[in-house]
Amino acid sequence: MKYSSCCPKCQNTEIAVVAGGGFKGNLYNTITFGFSTVYLTRYVCTVCGFTENYVDDSEDLQKMKDKFCNPGKDSEFV
């Protein structure tokens, strides 16, 4: 929905965007590890309620990659 502006479930084109961050009403839609917090932006279909979450900041994406995608003793790689 982020790129198509269309719900993949019902094809509605009215998509609500809820920005991430503690001061943007989206404090609890986060990923935390250590002293880092990654905020997710929500895209919500206003008809069926289907929701997608995205990490919009490239630095936050790198943090996620470093923490969760690199096998090692401190990784949570699956």
C-alpha cells in the first residue's frame, strides 16, 4: 500500500498513513533492542482495516539488518 496507494485485499484507494514516533501518536508501534528504537509507519486501509508496517529510515533499516540478519553470537538470526 505504501507504493501502490491501493489495498491488496479490497482495492480501496483511501489509505490512512500513521507516522511512527512517540510524538506522532504511534509510540507503541516500534521495535526496540538495546538502547535503539525503530519506529514503524503504518498504512491502514480505511475500508477493510488491512494494515502494513514499514521502516522508513535507511539508518533504522541498517540497524535491523545488523541486529537480526547477521548470524553470530549476539544475533537473533533465524
